Amino acid sequence: MHGSTEVTTEEKVKKPGKGKTVLAGLVRRASGVKLPDSRLLGSIDFTFLVVVLVLVAFGLGMVFSASYYYSINNYDNPFYYLIRDGVWVVLGLVLMWIGTIVDYRKYWGWYIVVLGVMILLLIVVLTPIGIEVNGARRWLGVGSLTIMPGELVKMGLILFIARYFSEKPERIHSWKEGMLPMLGIMIVCALLIIKQPNLSTAITVCGIIVCMMLICGMKWRYVGFCFAAGAVGIFSIVTFLPNSHWASRITSFLDPFADMLGDGYQVAQSLLALGSGGLFGVGIGKSVQKSLYLPEPQNDFILAIIGEELGFVGVLALLLVYCIFIWRGVRIAMNAPDQFGMLIASGIVIMVALQVILNVAVVTSTMPATGINLPYVSYGGNALMMFMFLAGVMLNISRHEQ
């Protein structure tokens, strides 16, 4: 009809505020949180969501399989780790939902506070307040309720770098305003984490900072400088501290079977598991190495059990899922509406990619054995909940795609 004031579907999408109920508007105003509307699942990157849920579900199943005998031996309950991991998955889903519905731009003003608190926790964990397990002081908390500051600081760094360089992009070209502050933060965080000790997390933290700065426009020659500094550090440890914990870790991966009952034990058992799996694996639940040969197989070395039970094909399929995660993550970053969203998404993708690469390298004895989990798959509440929350942040950024 002529003179009709009907609004088309396209116009409705452009004006999501229209049609909200009075009650929803009051709740939203009181809480300060934007409520999801009926188009939530239609506006996020659904492929990314499915990939995350597939990884989490697969991880839950493999944690049960890998920890079965270890749970019986230590807790007389084959479901001990499955139940705990299931609780963390549920909490992680809640955090992912929160990350999805809260506008990522609300984090803009929290970058200094978040990073400051994370660094403070890294200092506190080294005091007698920190909880020591197997010679490593990485946890804070009471009883079974613990946090790992080393995991949380990664999230703080991503937020800080995203805000710092999106506020003034030209900072990346300044040695005083760009390079020196980032170098200082990198050194402080890395030294505090190494002191725990936790070499793999320190490597991940440094990798996140360097890669995000590259995306911001840092020149490649500075990357060469970072690699050179790392090489000098490794050479110095092996040469001047040959009997230290770090030197034995660095050299044992070259031939783990040379010290199979010492520093090379865990890696040797990992290689035996991968070799036993062959092309198609021995079958789900039929791993031999998880029968108290490979220490805590549900944690950092869960990929070895996956390789034994599902074979090379199973590991390859898992890595393909991670590749899809990275592809969709890069797509979300490229289509982000602003540089702040682009850098947050890039940082999350970089963190996941680095941890997958490092975990595979450790399990296959391509680099020294250090504790680093396989994102969304390994057992561990702190890491799993953090990764799921960050997946929610990615989904929120995808809702604002240009």
C-alpha cells in the first residue's frame, strides 16, 4: 500500500534496539549488560562455535579415557577426572555465554587494571602463599579451588596490547613508546613465570607479545633480535649451567631414551604411545601407556594417548579441527569493526595456535619437555575456563562483523 510505514527485515537488523520489551530494557539498564536478542545464534560465527564445542566434547571424552587407570589408582574412582572436568566444562560454557553477550568494547578501560592484577598475582604465587606441587609453585588458592596466574596473565596481555596499540597505532613505530614498554613487560612476565618454573608458559607469553606487535606493524628485524636473544639464553644455560634443571630439560629431548628412567622418562613413554598407535590406533580405551606408564596422561601429554588410541589419522583429524579454529578466528579478526576487536581476536588465535604447536612439539620430543596444555582438550580447569571465555569473546566480536 502507498504510504505504508512497514519496516523491512534488513532495516530491523540494522536497528537491533527496536522491539525490545520494556522489562528487558529496564533489566539491561540496571545491569549494564546488553541482553542477547532472538538473533544471537544467527549473528555469531556458528562454525567457530561448533568447532569449539567439538573440541571441548572430544577433550572431555579423551580425559576420561586417558585418566581411567590413574583415577582408580589414586582415588579409587574411575570417574574422578571425568566428573571434575565435566564441572569445569559447565562453568566454561557459562563463561563462554558471558563472553558472547558482553560487548567486547566494554573491556576498553580495564586494560591496565587487568594486567596489573595479573602481574601482582605472578609475584604473590612465588611467596609462601603460593601452592607448590612437584617442585613447581604455580597455583594460588585454598584446597581444590585454585587459580594459575601464569594462565591468566596471557589474557591480560592480549587485552593490554590490543588497547595500547589501537589507542595510538603509531606507537609501534616508536622505540620509546612502543618497543621499550613491551620489552619491559615481556621481561618481567617471563622472569616471574620462569621462576615458578614454567618455561612453556613463558615462551607462550613472549610469543603472544611478539606476534601481536608484528600484526600492529613491528619491523621483522626486531623478531630476529628476539630469536637471537633466545638462542643466546639457551646457549648460556647449556654452557655455564650444565647441571641445572633447565640444562637437563634442554638436552634430554635430543635423546630421551638415553635417560629413560630420569629426565627423559615422560617423553620416552610419550613416543612409545605414539609409535604403538600406528596409522589407525589401538582403539578407544585400549591404550597401554595410560596404565600408569605415562605420568598424568590426562594433562599435557594427552595427545600421546590420542595418538595411541586413534592413531596418526586421529591426531591428524584433531589438528585439522584446530586449523579450522584458526581459519575462522583469522576471519573474525579480519572482519572486526575496529582495531581493538581485531587485535583481541588476533591475540586469542595466536595464543591457541602457539599452544597447539608447542604441545605437539613437546609430545613428539621436538622441543624440551615443558608443561603446556592442549587447548580445549587437556585436563585443567583454569586453562579450559579461560579458553572457553575467550571463545565467547571471539563470538561477540563476530557479532559486530563489518
